[in-house]
Amino acid sequence: MNIKEFIGGCGIIAVGSFFLYASLTSNLPIFMAANIPGPMFFPVILSSLLIILGFTSLLQTAKNMKEMGKELPRIKIRYLTLHNHIKYPSIFLILSGIYIYSFPTIGCILSTFLYSVILQRIFGRKWRDAVLISLGIIVIIYILFIRVLRVVFPEPIIGDIIYLYYFSPLLLLKWGI
Amino acid sequence: MLEFIFEALKMFQNPVVIIVIIIAQLFGVFIGLTPGLTATLAVALLVPFSYFMDPLSGIGMIIALEAVAIFAGDIPAVLFRIPGTPSSAAQTIDAYLLGRKKSPSEVLYVDLAFSTLGGIVGSLILIFAASLIAEFASKFSTVEYFWLVVWGLSMAIIISSEDPKKGFIGVLIGFLAATIGIDYVYGFPRFTFGIIEVQKGISFIPAMIGLFAIPELVNLSKAVVERKYIMELKEGIGKTSFSLIRESLGKYKSVFARSSLLGTFVGALPGAGADIAAWIAYGLGKRLSKKPEEYGKGSLEGVVAATSANNAGLGGAWIPALVFGIPGDSITAIAIGALMAQGLRPGPLLFQENRVLITALFITFIIANIFLIFIGYLAIRASSKLLKVPRNVLIPLIFVFCVVGAYSVNNSLFDVWIMFLFGVIGVLLSKWGVPLQTVVLAIILGPMIEYNFTTSLMKSGMNIGVFFSRPIAVLLSIMVIFSWILPSILKRMKKVKELK
């Protein structure tokens, strides 16, 4: 509880300080003519309040330091039992970040397929099931978003293959060959 | 008025509207049934689709979905003692124990009946109250709007968390996020750091998808290997019998009336929502009950009180959302974004300029609650199969839809990163106990506070007294002050009670 408060407090101070620094160093005024609030009036007030609240949290944590000392072994045990509960969410978040990064690079269809297969495998699903389910997800996305809703997704690889099929001479030009 | 009703009814001749409502409700069943996934997430995932629809289908889809998702959340509560959505938490223990005493299906049918009736009461109050309040609100100036929004945020801070400090932090973060981009009063770009995409500000829908979906997926992934399925029901749901419905309809009329009215009122308070409505109705039901000792041990009265209130609260939440643009809960917060994307700005003018559409939306509330009977019945019958979806399929499937949905809003990869960033922020904030609905409310209401505050001062020549120059403004300012001192009054009352 106290460690959470401490980290949370530090995080809030960091966010508040970042916005306060950006507000004060920007060229935009805090007050306009006749002391009317300017574009940076609210950001300065909001970020200052965040910093104050962050310090309040830290002070509260410092006050409870003695209690925290008594609770330390319990926290340690809890951390060990929670290990699996940290591992899978972390894998999920990291893989999701890579998926979004690869979205424009290898295209929507391929990146979605790979993301889905890899995540299912890590989460304990068999290869065959993971591949079949991922193919199903791609079919749903293709029908729903690409065919019905006409959303244009980035498709550099599959798009080029289709392009190659129809307009191979132009593609050679595009690749500079 | 009748001509508007006829015109609105004509809009339902388009079969797409009805089909969309049914599909949305089927989707709502699935999300509501899944513990850990909320109705808010379901709405956030569906909103990108509303961009491609006409306003009635797009908004009707949200209305239909939330009605059924809140009910479907009661199914795992009865079967496994695990609420499917936070709105089902109040009656979980009673519903589960009652299900063991009688049969789970009997309790679920009672739940379905009172969910439908509660939803209809909430919808009727919305229909009658919203138009009247909208007429009154058309006289509001920027000063009244300023106080109203401040009051809305204050209530959200107090209601949504046990620790108002955490609620306040949520509001500050949301408000700060809303200041990114071109400012609403002067048109200067703020915190853009030379990135062109940031100039239009934080895209609301992708931010919402991230804030609500990713923390839930992270929670779901914690036990992904240990618990293969969402839930596994080895025993059946029991025999089909409607005798308990007959008994409860006769016995608990007053409990139902009180709880649904209370639920609608609480639902209309910004930041409160259906879950808090259910808890308050349950608590009041226990206090006024002739058999309070049965509460928590399988009380049918407790189930009726909570389930009537949570569905009635849904209609209530739309009153401030449509009339003032102030969301009653996180679902209506997303709905406001969907309305704006359709070119409809919530507020009194919406009732004057789009009367037929508003009437059609009101009719959708009634239709959605009637459909709930059939879809809810199917959900009860199919629940054991629906709950057997493997978690390791559900997580990538939902995340892929989050990414594709966020991208579809503006065909922008930047929005996908916004979704992910807000998702990570949501995970950290919810770990720290900051209620995410306060962040969402502040993203919507922040620009309104800034605009109304600055414009009022500009118009009055920097005279602070302008905020207390009109009777409604004074009344609203007193309400704001009262809402700030309310927690300390309640704390003191609790201490005095404990000492006694």
C-alpha cells in the first residue's frame, strides 16, 4: 500500500513537473491583456495542483514509514506469489507495443496474424489452434473492416504482392529496378 | 409532439436500425457475461463502427448494448458468485445464495424481469425529464454552465472513489490531457512539440478504448494459464420455472418502485453510474426492509432492489448527457464522443434542432428494454456455452479489435498509439486506485470549464462577481461548495455514530 503510494506520488510529481515546465517555457502567455486568463493559465494551475497532490502522497507515505517497516516481509511474500501475475500482463503489453509498431511496417493482416499466433502460443494454446484462430480473426477483420466498412489499412507487403499481380512493371519502377 | 413520434417511428422502418440493435445486444451479452470485461469496454469497442452508420443506428447501438450488458453481468453473479460487470456487484451474494436455494435459472428470470422493468422506468423518466430540463437549460449562460460542469466534476470526485484525493488526481490528469492541442478560446497550439497530429488534440475515442480496454485485458491475462476458460459451468442452470417471478412481482412492488426511481436519480449524477445506483438501492432496501437479516444470505428483496436500480440508472445517466453534455457515467461519456462524431452537439439546442432524432432515440430505449426480454432469455439458456470461451483467445481478439477500431476512427496510426498510451496510463492509474471514469469525465468537461470560465470573464471585463450575478449560478455555486464539504460531514457523522 505504502510503496504504491510512494511510486504513485513520484509519478504524479513527474507528470505535473513536465507539464509545468512545458507551460512555463512555452511562448504562450499565462495571462492576456487586462489579466484575463491566457492559454497557459489552466495548464499551469492544473500541473501545480498535481505536484502538490503528489507531495501530499509522499508526505503521507513518509508518515506511515514505521508501519511500512512492519509490513515489509508480507509485501515480499506477496511479490513472490504475484510473480505470474506480473509476467503475463508484461508480456501482453510488450507484445502489443511491438504489434502496433509493426502495423505500418509489415501491414495490418500480417502483423495481426503474427501477434495473435505468438500471444496465443505464449498463453498456452497449441500451434494448430493458434494458427486457425488467428486466420479466423483475420477473416473477420477483412470482411468487417476492409470489405464492409471500407477502412484502408497500411498493407506494404500484401499490398505489394497484389500490386505485383496486377501491375508488375509499375512495381519494378517503384522498387527502382 | 405526436407528429414527432410518428416521424421518429418512420425511422425504424429502416431494417438496419433493428438489425444493429439486435447485433449490439448479442455482443453485449457476451461482454456482460465475461467477468472482468465491462459494458463500458463493449461500448468503447463498438463506437468506431458508429462512425459508419446513421445517427440513430450508431447511438441506438450503444443504448441497446448497455441495457443488455448490465443484465448479462448478473448471470455469472448468480452462477459463480462473480459479477460480470461492476453493476452486478451489489446483489452478487444474495443472487448466488438464492440460486443455490432455488434454482439459478429461476433467480435469473426474476433478475431479467426486474432489469427490464427498471430499464423501462429509467427510460420513461428520461423521456419526460430530459425535454423539460432542456427547455429550462436553454436559458443558461456561460456562467451557469461553468458552475454546472464544476459541480459535475466535484460529484464525480466524491462519488467515484473512497479517497476523494485519487478522484481529484484523475480529474487533473484528464483535464491536463484535454489541454493538449489547439486551445478552445484563443486557438493557440499547446503541448504539441511540433507534431502536427497532436494539434487536433487527444482523439477522444481511441483514448477511451485504451483507458477502458487495456486495464481489463491486463487483469484478464494475469491468470490466463491457470484458468483456461472464462468460467466453466459443470452443473446446469436448473429447471425453467417462472413461479418466482410471479411471487416477486406481487410481493416487491414498492421495493421495485423505490429502487428504480432512486436508481434513475443516482444514475443522473455525474460519475455515479449504474453500479453506485445498485449499491445505494441495495443499502436503502436493507435499511427499510422488514427482514434486513436476510440481506447477504440470499434475499430476493435485495436482488430486486439492486437489479431494478442498476438498469434504471442507465436511462438516468443519459439525462445530463443529452441536456447539458455532462455524462452521467463512463458509457454516456463515450456516447457523447459518438454523438459529436455524428455532428450532434449535446445540449438544449439538440432538443430544438433534432427533435425527431431525439424522439427516435427515446423510442430506442423502450425497444432495447423490450428486446432485452428475448435476448436475456437466450443469454440465460446459452450462458454455460458462452462462458466457455478460452481466455487465451479472448485477449488477442479484443486487443486486435481495439487496434483496428482505434485506427478506423481517423485512418490514423497516431490514434492507435494514443489508444495504447492511454491504456498503459489506465493500467498504472487503476493500480494506484485512481478511478478511470474521473479521467474520462475531465477529458470531456475540461474544455467546457476552460471555455465557460474564460468567456465569462472576458464578457464581464474580468469581474469575478459575474459568477454570482445570476440566481441559478448562485444556487449552483452553493451546490458545488456543499459537494466539497459533504465528505467531511459524512465522515464526522460516521465517527459520531461509532462513538455512540
